[in-house]
Amino acid sequence: MRYRDRREAGQRLAERLLDYRDRPDVVVLGLPRGGVVVAYEVARRLHAPLDVFVVRKLGAPGQQELAMGAIASGGVRVLNPAVVEVWGIPSRVIEEVTGQELYELERRERIYRGGRPLMQLEGRTVILVDDGIATGATMRAAVAALRKLNPARIVAAAPTAAPQACELLASEADEVVCDITPDPFYSVSLWYEDFTQHSDEEIRELLERAAREPREGEEPG
């Protein structure tokens, strides 16, 4: 059941997404860093364009693991009203944390895209890919952020995921596609033989390679 590495994981995940192959409305987005490596293989198999979707969680003061919201590519911010209200978090604190995370988000986007804007997503089918889903927090934040960009359909996809996380996502994404959902799950890394972390430079090079490669029906540039 384990994957050799993220490349093999992406190839196996792509086999579960073949209904979206050769569709002009489909775009594949990878969550950095590891999700981009998986998404690259999915995009190649589906003959779809690839982009990166950067998401930064907005941690509550003194409780960094508690998300009071998230920001994402495309200038999107989503707040979690329940957390904000229960914890009584003032707007100035929200703005301060947003500014800190925005700096890191913009830094990563400069590295990954080199100034290229996020591709147009309105009215398109977006396949959002990560290398695994443990709690689902990052993927759920990404789905919520994507909704604000008005895609026609959001497919949350990962090679491996905890069954409980898939259930949570099913109520928020239009479709959830996972290759394996082991129970007990424990951690994403357990289901990979090689779970080496990738550098920002590796992700940038992978995105540039995807942009250069012709897709089905296209002539090489």
C-alpha cells in the first residue's frame, strides 16, 4: 500500500482521476511543497495545466495550531467566525497576523511563480492536490479560499488520507478523491518509503518544466 515516493503517488492518484483527462476546463493546483510534486504527475497524466496554490493558516494568538482563518493565492482571506467570536480576537490582531503570513505567502509565490499571476480559475474545474491529508485543515482552508475565486467545481485529491478527514472534506469540496485511506492512519509520511522534503527551488523548477511541456493536442513551443 505504501508509495515509493511522491512521483509514484501522483501517478497512482492520476489513475483515479481519468474522467477529467483531456478536458479543456480542468486545471490542477498543487499545495506546496510536496503536493506540487504529486500534482505534477497528475497534470501530466490528465493533459491539464499545472499551477501552485499557496495557503497560509492564520493561527490564533497563543494557539498557533488553532486556525482563526487562512489566506491563499489570488488575494483571498477566509476567517473562521466560530474561533474569532469564541476567543474574542480583535480585528487589529487579525490584521497583524494576516500581515505576517501574507509576507511569507508573497515570498513563496515570488519564488514559485517569478511574478506570474495565478491562472484564471472562474468557471473551471479545479483539482486541488496535496501529498496526503491527515487532519484536513490545510485542504479545507484551500477549498474555502478557492470558493471565493468562483470555480465551477472543486475536486480535493490526495494519494493517501485519514478516513475522518475525507468525511469532513466531502461536505466542503464537490468531490474527494483519495487512492488509499488506511485506518488507523497515523501520519502522511508513514505511507511513503521516501518522504524527503523538497526545496522551494525544486518546486519552482518543476512548475517551470510543467509550463514548458506541451499538453495533448499542442505543438511543442
